[in-house]
Amino acid sequence: MDKSEWQCGQGQTWAEEWRRTDRSFLAVTEKLLERTRGETFSRVLDIGCGAGETSLAVARGRPDARVIGVDISPALVAAARNRAENFGNLAFELADAATWSPPEGFAPDLLMSRHGVMFFDDPPAAFAHLALIADSGARLLFSCFRDPAENPFFSEVAALLQETPPPPPADAPGPFGFARRQRIAEVLEAGGWEQIAIDPFDFAMIVGAGDDPVEDAVDYFASIGPAAVAARAMAGPEREAFFDRVRGLARRNLHEGFVSLPAAGWLVTARKS
């Protein structure tokens, strides 16, 4: 996925859909927050902050900490700023974290990201830069997806397409850029990080809820899911047939008022060496 997509259409779509994207990643957000509990920190950098959910959660729970979220999408940063109007300890900046310069006096002692680090064009250089601007002994904490085959949230929807898209190139920037454990370790070590721990975790991606969870799931996949781009290229009967198949998938995964699909990620921690 090209960075320009986040700066234009992709970022605009996610900004408009932040409520549903935050809902999808609810379990991931909680997993990250769980790892911050009991830790001491006062300056937090949220890398690829999107519409700001993780930054907001940290700033809300740690009012004495200063939190800055950074993202390359103007639309997402605008959405995040709008949500943060009443937070005195939180700010959002439009920038690429791979080259971002922090304000004077802000050397982050916690750098975190909810599925935002897989899109760097040059990951070793990006993490080397992040280590450079971080405080001595700073902690790194982020989540990312494991292999597409371990993520039915992607694979089962893609299988409904008449032509299944090819798997993304290994290690290429995009949702699965950090799918391989060894790749993560190599990038972080090259970037000057140590005490690296990479733990697998499974979670449910909530894609449908509300009065009609099935139709909510269909609308989700038409907008921001893994098949959204392909669906936008369809027309007429082909498009309707595809969404009928999506409805069937949603019904099969409807439980207690929610449509959810299994997803698999890594939870990564490290220290600045």
C-alpha cells in the first residue's frame, strides 16, 4: 500500500469511518493499554495515530502524561484533533513518524502504535530515527498483523471475490509488512532496539453491530474492509452477487448481536539500546 493512499482517499475513508474502525480494533486497543498499566512514563508518541483512539485512551488514563499522535493523513489528523478538543495533555501532528522532529523538551519515553508501523517505506531507517529521538531507556510497544492465512478477517472475505487477489509481497509496506516474527526482530535490531519480545495474540474484529448487524457488516466491507477496493470496481449484478455472499458470511459469524471475524496479531515490545 502506497503512502500516498493514506494521504488521500484511504485516509479520508478511515477518517469518515473512525467509529467503526475503532470498534474493529477494540480488543487491540485494550491489549496495548494493558501493557502500559504499571509502567512509568510521561511523554508518549503514538506512531501512525489514525483518528486518535489510542492517543485519547492513554491521555485519558494518564492526565499527567504528555501525548503526541503523529500521522501522515490530513483527514485522520483532523478527525483526531476534533476528538481531542477537551484534552490539555494531547496534541496531534501531521507528519511522517519516520522523519518527525519532536518539539523541544519532548523526548518520548513510551513510543506506541496500534497497527501503524507496517507502512514505513524503509522500516530499519524509521526505527533508527525513532530510537534517535527517544529518551534514554525508552520503551517501544506496538501491534501488527500476523500472516494473512492466520487472519480470516482478510482471507474469508477475499475468498468471496470471483478473482482472489494475490497475497501481498513478503515484507512489503502494508497491512502484512510485519507478518513475519523474524522480520520484526531484524528491523528493530537494525534500528537500535533491544530486549525485543514478540508475542502472538488472537482477537475478534467486530465488523457489524447495531440494529442490523449483518447490513452494518456489508456496509463496513464496502467501505474499509479488505475487499473494499475490489468492490468499488464492480458494477450491477456482479456487485450485488458479491455483497450477497458477504451477507452470508456475516450471518454465519453473527453472535449475540455482533458480527465478528477472527484476526491474528503480534504484540511487540522493546527498549532503546
